[in-house]
Amino acid sequence: MADASTVEKGGAGFEGVKLLLCENPLPPIDEAVEAARDELPRSNHYTEPHSAPLRELLADRVGVSTDHVHVNAGSELILRQLFDRFGQQVHLLTPTYPLFPEISEVYTETRLTPGDDFRFDLRELEVPDGTTLAVLVNPNNPNGTGFDTAPLPALLDANPEVRFLVDEAFVDFVDESVTDLVPEHDNLLVTRTLSKAHSLAGFRVGYAVLPEAVAADLNASNDAYPLTRPSQAAAIATLEHESKIRGRIADLRSWAGQLAADLRSLGVETFPTETYFFLADFAPHDAADVAAALRDRDIYVKPLDDDRLGPGYMRVTTARPTDNERVVSALEEIL
């Protein structure tokens, strides 16, 4: 059986409509493609150690020194290494990114519930005794709503023996980054990626903003040349044209909102989101049956498979508008 991180991605080689969370339906911006293409003839050379130009740009953008930044080939690799170091007893806010229960040695949970639209006030978070790593995904995966992070400094101060990991894979959709808190708190770890809003999933560019000692440890323990030259060039070009990304974020939100509205018109319950994906409850239909019927129509989506929520739940990500229309037409037949 495939592990959760592989199941989460999926769809490799699938040529139909993909409604999978991990992939932005928009391609990289033209400047990124051009920058990557320009670097191809120089691919016989390594990048600068630890992707120094990209680290410097990222540090400048998030307002920390380069000593706080670690770059690697995708944020999943960074997450796995942080869990290896600090994940002896993990506390999760669930449902969550399925990789986290998989790579936790032991974990406890605070459940997010549909009755609250999967929202949660961090002032009410109780971290169990013995927790070594508390994980917050902001905005949360799989529902797409963000947390008010104002209570986080108090949580960090009240639990100095616990490291708090904030996974900001989709933070560009909520502007609630906590990277500025890292230099002030030795127990705060923040991971980010250029796979989502920036459409660089295939280039594998992830980074973390960490206490200096943790960043130094990861830099010393990993390949000094984690990115290919085209990947690094694409990342820098994308960050230098952030205004284009902001415009695309608005489009993605709009498309997701319209798709959710269309599903509601078919009797499907959908939950609020701030990203380009959302949770839907197809009850009384079984989401696995709906997904199978969609797959027969060359539309790829997966049931959530959370036993405590029930069999109707599915996480849906937006495609482009014409593909979304195809999805809605298919669901009209299926439902």
C-alpha cells in the first residue's frame, strides 16, 4: 500500500482534469520558464553552496538574516527532517496534511469540526504534557481556512520546552505569516514552499525559516547543492515577479468560489476556504463512489478518507474555469 505522502500527490501521468490539492492548475509564470531555460546550458555546473542567491532573496523577503533560512528540494524533505529531530511526541490539529500522522512517532490530536466550519481559536489550544512538537498548518489542509496567529507568541512563551512547527505551504492566500517571530523564539519552526501559489511543484523548491542553530544543522546535514540550476533560476525569477503571483491568487480564489457555489447548487455541502481548494460533503453519497465515477470521466479527485467525518467528505481543488464546467456537468450526471 502506498504511503500517505504518495497518495496525497498522485496523478502523475494522468492527462484528464486533476482536482488534487498539491498542484496549482496554472503553469509557472513565463519569466520562470525563461529563466530555467537560460540555465540549462550551464547545468554542468553546481549552484552556489546552499543556494546562496535564493537564500539571500528569501531572507530579504521575509525580513530575517540568511542564517535563519534553509533551502532544500521541496518542503516535504525539510518537514521529514524536522520530524526526525523533534517529532518524538507530536500534537496535531486534525484533519491535517496526511504526511504528518504518517511521520509522527506518537501523536495526539485537537479535532477541528464541521460544526465550526473547521475553524479554531488558538487561545483554546491545550498542548499535552510530553509534547515535543506541536504542528499548525496555516491555512489548514484539507479545509483551506486560516488561523488567527495573534495568540502564537503567548503559546511559544507558555510552552518553552515544545517546538511549534507552522507549515505555511499556502500562506500566500492569507498573509498571516509568522516568519518574523522566528528570531525572537528559539522554539518556532516555519516551513514554506514555492510549489503552491508560485506553481513550481515540479521544480521542487522548499525552504524553512528556523532558529539559527536548527538552520545551521540542516544546512550542514544536507547536500550543499540542493537545487538544480534551472530550479534555482525559476524560483528567483518567480519571486522577482511577485505581483503576477498576487494576481493569479485572486483568479484561483474566484474559480474555487464559483466551483463551490456550483456544487452547492447540486446539493453538496461545501465549507469556507481562503485558498484554491475546499472541503465538500457529498452525503448521502459516498465520496469514494463519486470519485470513481469521476475517474471514469477522466476527472481525478480523491475521497478524504477520514472515518470520523464520514464517507461523504472530499477535498476539491479548482481547475481552470472550462475544466470546472466539465466537472460540474459530470457531477450533474453522477449525483
